[in-house]
Amino acid sequence: MASARETMDGLLGTWTLVAMEGRRASGDVFLPWGPSVRGRLTYDRSGHVSLQLGKTGRARFASDDLEAGAPDEVQSAFDAYHAWFGRFTVGPEGDTVVHHIEASLFPNWEGQDQTRRVTFAGGELVLRSRPLPYGGEAVEFVTRWVRAHPPSP
């Protein structure tokens, strides 16, 4: 197991999503956003973190006016995108990262902590959530990331 310092150092930089899986209590594994979801995750030396996830093939709005989306367009856009930012800390054992959410597209997460189990394997960062409410059931999310950019010096 890595120390907290090793985990902190390992997280720093920008990561590109490789895969996102959901795991139901039954053990079933599924792809909640399909096989080609895109994402970026960035951890910086000052303790800031940001995440962006988007389904591919999202429908465009009829208007280019940012405030003119029809209710069905807005719902579809919301359902196909997830983003948040905040600060992060690494657990004392080095096996978890806590995301302290400051703002989120999903407002229920604002001011909340989201803890993820952390592992590094084969050049990938793997983050596992505790079971979260999703579509009326508890689902553990597992995301795998590869480094897009190393941390700035």
C-alpha cells in the first residue's frame, strides 16, 4: 500500500478517462454512460481538483443562445454531463482520496465530501466509490484513468 505522500504525489496532474463501470449490489457490472464516455480529472499541487465527464454524441440545442434551451434539451444535456470542482485530501493510510466538493452540476453534492478508494495499476489510476444512489439502486462506480499531462513543477 502506498503512503499518503506517495498517493498525493501519484495523483498530481491531469488524467483522461479510460473506462467507467457501475457495479450493482447483485455483482452485475454495467456501463452507465456507454462504452465511449469522455472525461478529464485534474489534481494540482495546491490541493484543487476538478472533474468533467460527458457522454459522446450529445444532441445540440436548437438555439446557440446559452439561456434559450427547451426543457427537454436542458434535461438531455444535464443527463449526459457531470462536472464538479473543489479541494482534495488524501486519507492517512494513502488508500483513499476525499474530494471536498465546492460546486457541482449535481447540486446535492455541493458542500459534500466524496471519498474514493485509490489504486495505481499498470500506469492507470483507479478510483472506486462507495455505493451511491443511481437510478433507484445503490451502485459502486469504478473509473480508470491514464495520465494526460504530468504535474507542473
